[in-house]
Amino acid sequence: MEDGALVVAGGLIRAIGGYGEIKKEFGQYKTLDHDSSILLPGLINGHCHLELSHLVFPEHDRDNNCYHGAFTTWIKELLTERERFFQENADAENLILQHARQTLQHMSADGVAFIGDVGNSLSSRTIGEDQKTRVYFLLELLGLTKESEAKTSARLENIAADAALDISCTPHAPYSTSPGSIQAIKRQAGRQNQIVSIHVAESWQEVEFLQSGAGAFKEFLCERGAWDGTFTIPALGPVQYLNRLGVIDSRTICVHCVHMDRADINILAEKKAKVCLCPGSNRFLGVGKAPVTEFLDHGILPALGTDSMASNQELNMWREMRLLREDHPEISPESVFDMATRGGAEAWGISAEIGSLEPGKQSLAQAVMYQGKINSPGDIFEMLTTAGDSLQREWLG
Ligand SMILES: [Zn+2]
């Protein structure tokens, strides 16, 4: 909309229209002029682990923005770095929260209105307290052995019984969390009407493990003492396996979804499950590119997420849009912008509140300065999805 106006009162959008009409109807309102700017909804970061913001890998190759080791080597290093941080810092927990809050504030300054956040530490649920950007925290549980399944079950019971602890749990991934635990977590989330978010089909090694029980993941699990032989290899693709467990529905977000076959995508579409893409993380770990066109062709509008500092060069949603455009030049800039806003809001069940500028929704809007000449609406989306972090922006109000 050219020469448009947005009426905001009490934290909500009251009306949207041409400036002339709006001025006539709402003449008594204070007017803020955002000349040479585009007004937009806040961005939605559909997948992040704020609690990993302190991790910087020594193996980073910052010139090429990628990790050189195998996927399972990266997981090992991530766990080693986490342990090392605790050994080297007596005040580790506080430092981790400080790093996480700094990252959150940066994202807020970059126009992110909402973050879907996943963490393993209970203290991470406090990261989003009193911040402009809303954080929806999920406590991640994992473990493939019978012993860890019993622990997960006890943890779920304790969390449900603690009225002061208003959080929901989520499973890590099909290769790391037992089927019984995945089902129990999903059941509990369902009772609380909460979202479940699970890493799915991030690497081909995951698919290999679920299909055949062999490969790097099996070795990794044995090496970590996380294999007791009780996990039955499903011999199915990741989504087909999760669907057999009955946990794929419209309140399940499948994160990454890089290595999907047609049957997997059909299930996601049929169940109206949500997909969250993390192009920056996928590029950093060299795991491949998600079949984004196929998702769109099946009526799935994915969300977009940064993932964490453990698997990304920086956590910037403008950059994620740019990387997605680079990886998939066939996808329209409008669709990519839609993913970073409406797609994320739909995935996290908050599209009635944010994700687009519409009357009745929250007034968490931002103004982005034009860069270059704008001749058509298409030019605007082109600019927004290719500018990366060079954009100049501010929150409205
Ligand atoms: Zn993740």
C-alpha cells in the first residue's frame, strides 16, 4: 500500500488504510510520519537455542562460513565445548544467561518480534523475561535408552505437578529421543495445548540411521553410552516414523526438513504439520538444502529460523531470508518474506496476534528505510529479502 497509514492504540492495530481516509476518520490521533519507509510486521524467528549463544567453535572457518567436520563430530564438539565452559567458569550459568540476553536484544534491535526458543536448561525459560521480543520457551528432553526414558517420564510428571512451572517440553530429534518419550512429550504438550518442535531430517546420516540402524549416528550413540539396544530401527523416513508414533499434527513443528522424500512431504501436508527452515545453519554444517519448492507446492508455508550460534555464523533473520533467496532463486521474494513473518506465526500458533499488519493484531510493527528506487511492490520484497543486515530499521512507537 502506497502512502498508507496504520492506526495504533492500546498496543493493538485499530485500522489500516490510505493516509487520506485514515486522517479523516482518526484526525484526533497523534501522527508519526515515516517518510521514505516501509511499514512491516515484526519478524518471527521460528527456531533458536538462545542458551547456546556463548558457544563459538574453535574450528569455525569464518571466511567460508562453514564447519569442516562431519555432523556427528559437530555434535561431539558442541557437547565438549558446553562442558568446557562449565569447567572453566565458576559462574557459567549466569554467563550463559547474559550471552543469551545479549543475543535476544540484538535480535530485537533487528526487528524480531517473536522467537521460538528451545533449551535444555530450566533456567533458560527466564531469558525472555521483560524483553520487547516475545520468547516462547520449550524445554528439550532427549535420550534413546530405557533408563533415559524413565528419567524423561519422571521429569514430565514433575513439571506437570509443579503449578509454578508454566513450561512445556519438546523432544530433540528422532535419532536421540526414544519413541516412548517422544509420544509422552507430545501427549503432555497436547494436554497443555502447547506446540512441540522437533529437529527432523537435518542430515543424511539421520535418515541412514533410521532406515538401516547403521552409520555415524549408531557409532556416536554407542560411543556416548547412549545405546542400550532397546531402540527398534524403524526402517522408515523420519517423518514417516514420527507419523507412525502419532506425533505429527498441526501443533508439531518439524525443524530443518532437509532430507525428505515424497512420502515425508505428503504426510506433512496431509497432517498440516509445520516446517521450519534454517538455511544459515544448514549451510554452516554443510548438510544440504531443504526441498522448499516442494513444500510450497504442497501448500506448506514454512517458518524461518536462525538456529543457534553453535551452528550459524550470526543470528539475523534478514540474513536468513537472503541465504534462502541465494539457495532457491526460483522462490519468489514475497514467499520468502511470508516465511519470516506469517509462516513463523502460524507455526507457533500465534497468527491471530502477530505475523502480519491487520486490525486487531498487536502493534509490534517496524519501519524499514528504502534502499534504492522502488517501482513496484515486487521491488520492496526484493529489497527486504536481499539486503541482509544492511537494512536501516526501527520499531514503531
Ligand atoms: Zn536447533
